[in-house]
Amino acid sequence: MPTLIRLIFALLFLGCLVLAGLFALTIYVKPGEKEITVRIPQRDLVLTPVVPRPAAPVTAAATLQQPDDPNARVVNTPE
């Protein structure tokens, strides 16, 4: 049991050291700013029209679910 407690304390100590190091990095290190230029080819700037596909007709058979499906719900269809 004492070796387990020593292991836990050692891991906690190492974890605290890691957290302290991360905290120190956030406080003392300031990121530098610089301008960047990214060239985009003109072919990527041309918009192509998006034509939606026609929807498939919904039939009564398409709305029914399998009877062995545990999440099956009753669908009322007009007859």
C-alpha cells in the first residue's frame, strides 16, 4: 500500500509540474504577429452553380419500417 501511495504522489507531483509549465508558458511567452500572403488560383474563385437534385417521390412503402426494428413507429398513411 505505501508504494501505491508513493506512486500516486509522484504522478500528482509530475502532473503539477506539467500544469505549472503550461501556466508559465501562457504567462511569459507572447506569440509574435506577422503578415502572410496566400495565393489562391483563379480557377478556385470561379463559382459553379449548384442545381439541386429532384427529390424522389415518397410512397407508403418507403415510410413503413421493418417489423423487427425495436425503434419502429406506426406510420398513418391515407388510404
